[in-house]
Amino acid sequence: SDASVSKPRVPSASDDIAPRAADVLVTAAKAIADRLRVNVLRVLKEDSYGVLELCSILDIAQPALSHHLKVLHEAGMTARRREGTSVFYRRAPAASPLHAAMLAAVDAVDLTPAQ
């Protein structure tokens, strides 16, 4: 046996390797881990909408939708602008290849209900 060859080091949970990249991945994955948020991103692909418009399109109450929009915004998946008392959301440009791949997956998945 060759004792001079060391085993490759396996990263442990305590390693601080690219924590920012890992945080971005986890936050983005959590953001799209909900069917409603996936639908929001699909709606926002073509245009920007106000919160009340999105409530009507998605048939959801405003407080619930606002929570989901906050999650998407904090993950960098949406951009927002304020006009008076209204807030408008649109899909944010992909900030990384990871976001681009996630948005491509969102667009590709078939969300029609199973018959």
C-alpha cells in the first residue's frame, strides 16, 4: 500500500467555502419551491403588474400575495417600483447563471392540473 497518498479532503458543514454563493442558491431555491411563486414568475415574464392586478390574475388575497412577492424579491427574482401608493412587480433580469437556469426551469415546467 502507498501510505504517501492522502485521501481527498471531504468538505464539512463547518467549512466557509463561498458562503455568499451558497446563500444565494438556498434563497433562490426556497423562493421557487412554491407553486404560487412559480406562477407569479410565469405571469411576470411578459409584463409588470401591480399587486392588485396580480391578486386578480392569481385569485389570491392581497396579504398572502404580498408575502410571496416579498420572498421572490428578497431572492432577487423580482424587481419592484413604486408609483404613488401602488407597487408594481416584474421579473428581475437573471443576476447569475443560476437564476437564469431557475427561470428557464420555471418557464419550462407544465403547471396544468393533473386530470
